[in-house]
Amino acid sequence: MLKILTAFLVLNFIYSPAFAAWEDDFQNLYREKGIDEAVLSALADGANPDQIIRVALPLAGLTQEMLIKALFCALPQPDDIREAARANAISNAKVDEGYQLALSECARQMEENLNSAVILEPHFPSVAPSDSTRTTNYGSPWKFE
């Protein structure tokens, strides 16, 4: 039990400063380049929508709709965005407004993301294996003159 607790504390010690640095980077990017760039950077650093929403909600001048729009445009899974919004007391109406903003600003990227999620490997119907016991020869019933 002591080993598990020690390992947990070590991991917490290692990741806490990294997360704090991520928060600072997010806030600086928001001030310098806007919420869209900050969200893209945070996702690239491994943050999930819930973490992003928690860090972004207190930022001055940022509406919930703009934050949700930035998340949808950054292309994480829509269900993850909706779940994170719900967990952070953002109403469904605000999420829908943010989604509509995303459609007006980045619909093409959202569509491409949806299309790339389609299975790219073609699936053909199975062909029954031949038992090679038939001696019948098959040919066309048509006779050409």
C-alpha cells in the first residue's frame, strides 16, 4: 500500500507543474491570439474538453458560446464536448448556440473530420468457399450467332 501511495505522489508531483504550465500557456495564448488558438494548443498538449472548459470559464471576456464554438472547431468528439459542458454547468442552449457558431465559422473542417471518421477500409460481402465437388461447368445460356 505504501508503494502505491508513493507512486501516486510521485506522479502527482511530476504532472502538477506540467498542468500548471499548460494552464499558463492556455491563458497567455488566449490573451495573445484568441480562444481558437488556445484551444487547439491545449488539445495538442493532451488536455481534454473538460479540463479546457474548467480553465477557460473564469477568463474575462470569454462567453460560454465562444468557448464551445472553439471546441467544436478544434474537432474533439462532439459527445466529449457536450459531456464536459454538462459537467461544468453549461446549459444545452449555450452548447447549441456554440455549435451553430461553429457551423457558421468552420463547417468545412467539421465535415471533413466527420468524413475522415468513416471507415476507410472497404468491406466486401463474404464469398462462400467452394467445396470443389461439383463437376458441372457453368456457362452463359445465351448463344451468339
